[in-house]
Amino acid sequence: MLLLGGVLAVSLARNASAQTSTGSIRGYVTDSSGTPVAGARVIAVNASTSAQREVPTQSNGFYTIVGLVPAEYDVTARQIGMAAQKAHVRVLIAEVFPLDFKLGRSAVQLEAVTVAAAAGVEAQTSEVATSVTPQQMRALPSASHNFLDLAALAPGVTVAPDFANLGVANAGVTDKAFSYGGQGPGQVNVFIDGASLKNDLTGGESGIHGGTFGQDASRGNPFPRDAVQEYRVIAQNFKAEYQQSSGAIIVATTRAGGNVWSGDASFGYQNKDLVAEDSLSKAQIPRFPKPDYTRYIASFSAGGPLIKDKLFFFGSYEGNYQNRDASVTFTGIPPAGTFPALDSVNLAKYNGNFASPFRETLVFGKLNYNVGGHSTAELSFNDRHETDVRDFGGVNAMAFQSAVNHAVDATTTIFKHNYFTGPWLNEANLTYEHFTQEPTPNTPGIPQRWFYIQTPANVCCATIGSNLSTQAFTQKRFAVRDDITYTGFHGGGDHVMKAGVSAA
């Protein structure tokens, strides 16, 4: 049980950042002469769901709207006797969008004048971070359809290569993880809608395996890409609310339904003719035949209103089906009669290319509810199921009989509730995660035998028979978090005060 209580964070408004899955808008409202306008109403309306947030400006014209769902917003500043102004902006996850208004004098209330808002740039922040925007998520291709691939856009981030074959030089290389700054993948963390996907069991604090659950033994994806709206890679100087990482972290938010039904679908196909052999495979065995390989990735998603302006649904499915070959090569086998005990064992019959099938299914569903003028609620569910036959192949190494079937099941359920009034915001988050990873022999019941084969390289050892290891890893995590944010404090400047309690 981990309990963090009474954590209070006070920062300048220009440096304040929202919780792991939200963003903020802040700025000043003045008149045409630059005089602060106190008591003006600043209203932000979600362009997709019509959810509305309203705050007043302070005595110095300052306002801040925290806890905003990353999306496009129509923001309007109004004051009686002045011409209103309106701007259309996009709020990104874990960022503050600076937006100032200058209102002109008017004898009557006029329709809001729309002004062009420049791209939001945080001029004062200690974070070293890179945003992967919704436009990049839609436009940038990835053969594996893994949303983590785009993390390579951040300086210092390395994403594991996507090997097509598992045999010879790449035997057993299946990790699909990311790392930062020369550290291992075990030193990173991923947050999706505020829930940590940290691998507490097999990720390895030594940093040699995947930092997110299951990625140390998977060539699949931890989350359906079509369900990820955007994310931010924070490499250094991240805040205390992000934990279990000494390297980089990824903070992602998922897509949600809006007032218009929409959907998309995609299909990807790749075979051995669309990939090239790596130089190590070519150098190790001359005339190495290109192994068979196919990958099919199908995905679709849809979202829209169940009750207009009130209740919204979004769902996503992704199927990942791969067949790759691993090469088994036993060489240097002594002539018959050299070792009589070996004469009854025909190691050569175990040579060849053998299929290594991988199957993965990802499902995501989400409900958003505008409870009222001061409250919103959200419920989401994600399920990941995969099987992977691997850990065989190579030169004088493992026969196909010794393959391991890695089964991974991961489910995450998240409930979030936000209540806001004036300068106050309360964010409550409940998360339940259940992860299992079960490596078992793919062909059980065959006695395992090792053979030391004398070769110039003294490679050891040829292995036939069933794998001896049967394991079961289970990780359960129930987390409760509540954060309170206050934006009305002005002692020595404009500040944002934030306190929170977390138990997991």
C-alpha cells in the first residue's frame, strides 16, 4: 500500500500544469488601453461535446481554467458594456495554453468578435517535453500501428526496432518498448488517462526489460492506437504527480465521442517481400534464406452522442495477427560412431524454419457524461489479450520443441469525476488494473535434453524437448486519487495552488 497525503504544490500561474490527463488555459483580460478588466466572464466551450466551463477574472484581469479535457475549445471573454471577444484554440494534454483578451468599449452588448489565437507556447516551464499532437497521430504512419513509435519524435528517446524474423541473430528479440537517455526501458513509465501502466513484476528495475506491462515479452501494442488522441513525452523535470520513472514518461489521453457520430477503419498488410534482411543475418550465415513473414493489422473505431450534449460513447478495436519464422540450425554434429549415445538422436531433423505465431486483440470503450454545469464524469475500459509462441531458434540453440507460449492479459478500468466552481476544481480518479503474464511450454510433455557440440566457436548447447519453465505473474492495482486546485490566490503574484492525496 502506497499512501501519499497532503501533497501541496504552489507554482506561478505561468508554470502551472494540469493533472496527468488534462490541460489548461490562462491569460489576462484588459480593455483597449491595457487596463485590467475585473469580473469579466471567460467561458470555454468544448467544440465537440458542448461542455462548458466559466471563470471570472480577478482584480488584475487574470484568469485560469484548469482541468480541461484536451480538445478544441471556443473561448469567449465578456463584460457588460464592452464588446466580447472569441477565440478558437486547441488545448493539448499536460500543457498550458496562454490566451489574452483585449475588450473594446461599447454602449451595448454586441455579438462576440472572433479573433485569431496564436499557437499556444509555454514561455516559462522547467519541463523538457515534446507533444505528439492529434494531427501527428492521424498523419504519421507506423508499420506496427504502435502509438509508442511516435515517441521517437522526442530527442533522446529510442524505440525498440521492429524485427521481422526471430531466428539467427535476432533469436528471441521481441521487446517492443521505448527508453530514454541511454537508460533501459525499465526506467520509463506510461500514463493513459491518468492510470499508470508500469510493469511492477517483470519489467525489471535494472532497466533491461519493458517499463510498461507486458512489453518485455511482446511484439504487440500496449494500447489501441486509434483510441489514443494525443500524448506528451516528458523527458526531464516532471512534477511529483508522475511517479515510478527515472527516465522519460509518456502522458496520453484517449479519444471521446462528441455530438456528431464518426468513425474510421484501417487495414495493414506486410509480408517478407516488403522488408529487408538485416546485415547481421546476412553475415552470420551466407545465403541465409529470407524467412516467411506476414503481418495483418485491422482496426476500427466509432464515437458519437447517446444523449446530445449530455452522454457520449467511443469505442475502438484492433486485431494484430503475425506469422514469423525462426530458423533452427544445429551444426558441427559429429559423424556416426563418434559418440554412440548420439547415434539414436538425429539432431539434423530439427533444423529448418518454423512458424512463430503472434495473436493480439485490443478493445477500448469510453463513456463521457456532462452531469451539469459544474460537473463531468467519465468511465473507460480497456482489454488486451495476446499469445506469442517464441524463444526458440538460433545456431546450436533451441529446437522448436523448446518454444514458449507467452500469454498476456491486461484489463484497466478508470472512473473519473470533476467538480468545478469559480476558482476551485476537484478531480477524483479511481483505477483498477489486472495484469497477467503466463509463459508456458508450447509443446509440453517431451523430456528436455542438452547436447554440447564442439565447433570452432564452442557454441553451447543444442536443446531439444519441452521448455522446463511454467510461470504465472499477476499484478493487481487499485488506485484512488483526489486533487484539489485553487486559482484565486494573489500573494506576490498570480498563483495556482494544488493539493492531492493518492493511495494505491
